[in-house]
Amino acid sequence: MQRVKMPKQLSQLFSNPYIIKILKQKGITSIRQYQKFEVSRLPYPTQVFSRQTLRLLWQLLTKHKNDKVVIYGDYDADGVISTFLMYDTLKTLLKHKYIYSYLPNRYKEGYGLTETALNNIMKLDPRLVILVDNGITSIKGVRTLRKSGIDVIIIDHHTPLKDLPLANVIIHPTLSKLYPQETPASVLVFLISIYIANKVQKSSYPIKYIDLAGLSIITDVMPLIGINRFIIKKTLNKLRTNPYPIIDKIKKRSGYSQNDLFLLSHIIGPRFNAPGRIDTPNTVYELLINEETENAEESIEKLEKINTLRQHVTKNILERYIETIRKDSSIVILTINDEIPYAEGVVGLVAAQLVRQYNKPALVFTKSGSTYRGSGRSPKHFNLIKLLQQVKGYFESVGGHKQAAGFSIRKENLTLLETKIKEILDNNATPYKINVQNEILRVDKHSNFSLIFEAIASLEPFGVGFSYPRFSIVPPYGEPYHDKNRKHLFIDFSDSTKIAIWNATENIKKNLSHLMLYGKLKRELFAGRSNYLLVVDSIAPVDSQSNSWHT
């Protein structure tokens, strides 16, 4: 990274050499790349989308101000939030009179503009349909709407097909000036609300919803770079100062006290997603619409119960089927029997758990009527949707993005699909691999761990697309010793830093001189003094670093 070209405002940040090293390991090697990664302000919508697209959008929304408008969303957190943001934008800023929000039930309509959903929309007799968090692959459904004289706007982020639907307006990251920035539908709607707010001279209006947009970034597992990163930073600040009321109420009910990404990913997100997995997402939507009603606390309690049920169903499936999974395959494919209630709603969670356990892409199917519906997840180094699009002929429908996908398939095609996918991956998985930078930095006992931790703190937040830095710890390590329960192993690595190996075996202790340790640097405060822990998360023989195993 060339300091001579560095803007003055960045010179202090980059005076820490470890910041440059960490960024370089993540593929950010120039000031220009850094400024795309860490944007200093949210770009105005005309910098993201073409003026013509935004002008057509404005014309359509104002044209139908007194007509019936249907906003058709999705049943996950991003779908519910983007539907709500679109509804409130039309109602509050443009004063639309007849707005119908329609959130599908996954067990009745399924995902996207299905035939059932289309028929139900047509019964409402709208003049404008806005598809949010879906629609980019609904070529047939959109054609039917247009032939019926209904205008269509699509605001979606899922991977498009070769041909786009014939909608009046399409807002999608691939049609953006900033592509390939991956971002959820809620952020797209948030940018639209900024555009409309400026048009009607209420520019401060959208900011109150920025933490809802941030929540969608986390629940939809979007990379923390560019626009997403800016919004997440603003979200974390808003959580500390003036959180969105429903987020604050759920947080207080949960008993969690921190305002961090864990709050969004493990506390708020699952509760926003749970109703759509078990029944209907309307419980969350009604909370957003009627946040100040007397029934808010009752609805939040209902969310808790639904989320607990969701956890139980997921755990039950994993415990029941874990022994049936083949360990030698390059992909995990699991078919769940149809007698388990709500299985269809948690297949994505099951797939995610399998990815975490085996570090392989996973497809999970469950029976739904005459077909099987399913979800897929994959590790960050694997492009799942690219693989599924190659075998799309086996599916009734398939859509998604790099690390997550949803699909439906006929029973007779299940075995054929499994055979074909394994054949493809066993022969050559390279076309589906994403180039992930080697993010491991070397440290030894002479490293300045205070400066390293300062660099880590300066580069927060970490998450998808910008993971927490990991280090290879260069021996010699020092004399290991156990804690008083003889469960964990510690090594005094330097004056301020210890190595910690949780649940270490005697075998690790005996062979330590032949092992390479990998882990993350954490800080602990004791008696007012900063101490650092290199927490080991994987170990490998010194002469074979590729064959590491997790502790």
C-alpha cells in the first residue's frame, strides 16, 4: 500500500504497520481499494442506480398514488423489513391511499411469484405490484401481470437468470453502478427511500430505519464491505443511542446487554426469521407496523415462543439424521422425511449447521405436497448458486446467491440430481471455488501484540467478507502448563501475551514442539493491565500446515 498517495485523513490510521499487513492479507493493497471497502459516506441513489431508472421509478410511484398498490415480499427477515420500508415510504412520504402488503406463507405460496401467489395478487385487482426481495427470476409471473395491464417494479438482490423479467423498473445490484456490491433488498429499498425523501424535501426521514437495513445485512449474510459496511457501522452506533423500538424491546426481553453484531445475528435476527419458518411472517410485520400498540409486548412474547419451537425442530432434525450423512462426499445432501412438522421452514438452518460441521456445501430437502422443497448453504470459498444453475434442469425452481439458495424439485429427480452434482464435484470442483485470500499472518514472541490488537480494533467490525484476523504462531512457544482443572493449556509466549488452547489433550502437550498453532488475538484486562491471549482454534504438524485440525 503506497503511503505517498495516501489522503491526509488516512495517514494516522495507516501509521500502524499491522493495519497495512491485515488489509494486504485480505486483498486490499491500494488506497483506492481501501476507499471502496471503507466508504466514508453513503452514496446518493443516483451514484448507485442510473438516473433513468430512478426517474421511471418516481414516475410510476407518483402515477399510482391514488390506485391500489400491492407490495409482495418474502417470509424471511429481509423480505419482511423491505416490505415494511416500502410500505412506510409510500404511506408517509408519497401519501399513497391504497397500499396492500402481502407476505407469503412458505407452506401455501412458497417463495417468489408462484402461481398461487400470483392468483391471490390478481384477486386484489392492483394497478401496481412491487416485488421486494423476490421477482428477479419470475419471468412468467411478471409477464402475466403486464399482460393484465398491471405495472410492475422489482426490487431484488437474488441471482438473476440470463433473461430478465419484463418489469417496468428493476432495481438490482447487477444493474448498479457499484456492482459487484452484494447487498440485501432492504438496503435497496432504503436507498430508494432516500431518493424519494429528497424529492419531497424530507431528507431526514429514512435515517430512523437504518438499523433495520443493517439487520437485513446480517440476517442475509451479506459481506461487510462498501455500502453494507457503512450501514452496519451506523447501525451499531444507532443501537447504542436510539435503537429502533422493536429491536430495543426484543433485546430487553432476551436479557442480552451488548450492542454488537451478535445482537443482530443471534438475538434479533432469529426472532425476525422464526415466524416465517414456522407459520407466517405477519407476526413480525404487524410489530413493525404497530410498534406502539398495547399488544406489542404480547407479540414479542409470541416471537419468543415461535423461536423456541424453531430451535427445537432444528435440533430434532440434526440429532435424528446426523448418522445418515456420508462423510466422504464433497457435498452434504440430506433428505428429511415428511412427517416432521415445520421441517420445511428450518431446512436452511439445518444446511447452515451442516456447513459449519463439515465445511462443505450442503443441500437439505423435505417433502412439500407432490414435490420436495429445500435450501442450500455453502462455505465462503464455494459459489453454490453457480453450481445449482448448471444443474437447474433437474429443479422445478431454483434461486439464491453465492452462499445460500432455495429450490423445489420433483421426487423422481432427487436421485438424478444427487448423482449429477457428486459427479461434477468429484471430477472438478474448481469452477465453483471462490478465491479466498490467505488471511493468516505470522507472529512470534517478538511481535508487538499491543500494536496488533490496536490494528484489529481500528478495523472493526469483522464479519462475512472481512473476517477477524487469524495468526500462525511461530515456535518456539515456551513451557506449557494446565489450568487448575487440567482442562485448558496455557503458554507464556511473551511478557504481555499467553497462548491458550482450550480442552487440550495430553497428546498436544507432549508434541507441542512439532505442532504449528493457529488462532485469534483477544485482549483481557486484569488489575487494570492489558494482557493478550492468542486463542488457538486449529493445529497442524509443522511440516504439513494444510492438514490442520480444529481443537
